[in-house]
Amino acid sequence: MSDIDLHRHLIGRQGSRRELNTPVLVIDGDALSRNIAAMAAFAKRAGVALRPHAKTHKSVGIAKLQIAAGAVGVCCAKMGEAEALAAGGIASILITSPVVTPQAVARLVALAEKCDDLRVVADNPENADALAAAARGLKKTLSVVVDIDPGIRRTGVSSPEAAVTLARKIADAPSLSYAGVQFYCGAQQHIETFEGRRAAIEERTAYLSSVIEALRAAGLPPAQVTGGGTGTHRIDAALGVFNELQVGSYVFMDRQYDDCDLGGDGARLYENALFVDAHVISANAPGMGTIDSGFKSMSTDGGNPTIIAGAPKDAAFFFMGDEHAALLAMGHAFRIGDHVILAPPHCDPTVNLYDAYHVVRGDTLIDIWPVSARGRSR
């Protein structure tokens, strides 16, 4: 039975959050709206375009909320995500990972026919040649962004000279259009102190500026300078090199970003809006409750979740297998059926474990939204 069929009868019923079958992925709808509005207002004040990364939420509905608030479009990490969001009516999409295999390039060109504004990154001249050949049958040019390696050796050209060579190849191809550059400092996003994060980003942005200067000197100034993220968006905007921000996790927040001082003053800029709800299913040992939420219900690469409600905030959390976890709090009397709310440690891969969001206002289920691109990792 689908999540919608299982829980449709609970929509609008007062207190129905407690009646959801668990584990279940929950959005606080009001917190989500406030996060979207706060980031949109910041981008407007800073004079930068907002292109949120949809790999966080994988949702047509949330992407539309972001665009309605002022975003120019979205980013997608994979072709499958882009196909799902385009099918839902999202008109401007940047694919932030290179698309290189013949079968993937064929899908890219097919999507470009349907999508008003599809952009893709490249970091290799051979890939640019393949994109140019495949795009010759399009009625419009295919927009290509030069991906620049920020130092993590994952993707991206490795030098200013390589950026110029690739940009020129793209610009010279009649079926392609050179759209700009991408620079995403993923390794710096979770540096916890603002000062440490700012120093790291200032150093990397100086390198980005050297690449842009080389492109300008070659007559290839990038119209779009896109990148950044939730952890660095305040710093990125202040440095004034990016004109488009690829923030993602701000819509939900998670423990990894909660550990970071995003603004430099210790204030929380965005709220937890994403939760995994669970129930205590066994309580036969003093001070211990076993919940029905284990490895299969949330990503574990970021450590343990934060306990929001239903147990002492300082209770110890231990995964106990695929379907279970334990809460330990000496002196606390756990009871079977206790409703426990957890904030996941890493939102993006946690979302990918679920088919639907259960949107709540307070303790009441108000809607169920599909995770449109769940599992679309190809």
C-alpha cells in the first residue's frame, strides 16, 4: 500500500501526526516555508540569483515553492532527477555532474528538446565534442557550463589553462553555447567555525578569481558563475564572485549544518523542517526504549540523529540494525507506543529512502507530497 493510500484518511484530522505508521518522513510545512522565504530574501538583498539544489529534496512541489519565492530554477545532480523535475513542469535546470556516456548523452539531448532552459556541466574536451555532436539535431543550442575543480579532485578542470581550452571548444561549437563556470567547494561546507570556513573559502575563491581572469583575458568571460552552498552562502555572497548560488540543505537543515555557525554570530539562520518520526516498540529494560527506526530509515554517514521530542534530549542513541535503534536514558520510563521525533543527520540521502513527505502543521497531517525523484540516481 502506498503512503498516500495508507495515510490519506488522516489528512486534516487533529493530532493525526501521532497516528502515522512509522518510520515516516515528516516535513514541518511552516518551517519549510520560513526557510524558503528567508533564503530568497537573503539572495535578493545580496543581489545574487538563487538556483537551489534539488538533490536535497527531489521534489517537484518544493522546487515550485522555491521558484515562486524567487529562484531562477534548480540544480540536479543526475539525469534521472532532471527528468523527473522537468516532467513536473520545472523549466530551468542545471545538471551539476558531467553527462558522458552515450546513453546518458542521448537522454540529455531528449530532455533538452522538452525543457525550456537545460544546462549541463562539462570538464573534458572529449565530453564537449560528444555533447556538440549529439546536440546538432536540436532546434536550439545546448548550454554548457565549465566545471572547475575546487581542489577535491572529484570533477572539474584542474587549471585556468584547462578552463580556457574547454570554454573555447564549447564556444566554438555551433550546437553548444558557453554559459559560464561552476565552482562548488563541498569540502568546506561543514567547517564548523565561521572564521575557519571563511578563511578556507576566501583562499578557494581567490583561485576561482584567477580562473575567471584567465577566461576574460582569452575573450571568454563567464556570464554565469554558479556554486556555493548552504554552509558558505553568506561568505560567497559577501566575496562578490558568484552571481548564482546553489544552496540546497537550507530548506530542511540537518545535524551536520546545525553544527555550523552559518552567519558568524551563532544565530540559527534556518530551522529544522525535516524529521523522521518513530515509535517505541519495546521497553523491557530500565531506562531503555527500542524504536522502529534503524539503518533503513535514515542516512548514517553523518552520525546519529538529534532527538527532538519523545525522549530526553540527552538520551544516548544507538543503531541496533536495519529496523531498530535504542534510546538510553537512565531514570526515564519509556513506554511502548511513545512517539519519538528525530532530526536526521544528513537530509539528502535520508530523503532518498522514502516515497513521500508527510507535511504537518503542529501535530496535524495536512498533506502528502511525493518524493518525485526518489531513487533517480542514473
